[in-house]
Amino acid sequence: MYSYRAIAYTLTAWAFGKQIPASSQKILSNLREGNLVAKQNIVSEYKQLWQKTSQSVLTKLNSELTSKKIPKEAVQIILRAISNDNPKVLCELLAKGFEDKMSHITKLTWKSNYSIKFPN
């Protein structure tokens, strides 16, 4: 699920010309708090996974745009238009697009994290 969030954040940041977040601070914070606390090394693994996923998304995106001769700006405009020029809306739309890849139980957890919005 963290990779899916990295994809949504990366695409959102790219569409709006913002710096790509290095992680989801809220998700990482949730790993370290509460009744079930992850070991510290898991946080490092999550950060590495995010970086790898984010870089992969950008590489694939740039490759697709170049090979199909699609202007980057055109795709950015489309993504911003479908979200009413709101990064939080776009990020949530992208996140919702991953729901069909999840089991019922995983999907419930995924949806509960829609309250964690794309950072400003």
C-alpha cells in the first residue's frame, strides 16, 4: 500500500510542478505509534521503497511521454483539470484508482487512510 501512496504522491507532485515528497510522514508516524509499533528498521525500508517507487514512476512516465511524443505540459494540464486544480483531490483520485488491486480487507484499510491528504 505504501508503494501505491508513493505513486499517487509522485504523480500529483509532478502534475503540479511541486517537489516530490520523500515519504508520507503521517504513515511513517502511524508505524511508530499506537498499539502495534513497527521496528525502527522498517521505517528505513519504507523510505527506501518510497524512493525506489517514486523514481520508477518518473522514469516510466518520462519514457512513455517521450516515446509517444506527448508534451509533459499537456498531461499536467489534464491531471490538474480532472482535479479542479487541487493537488489533494488529484492524489485521492489516483489513490482510489488502486482499489481494484486490493483484497476487501486491505481496501478497508486503504480507504481509511484517505483522510491522510497530500501535503501542502
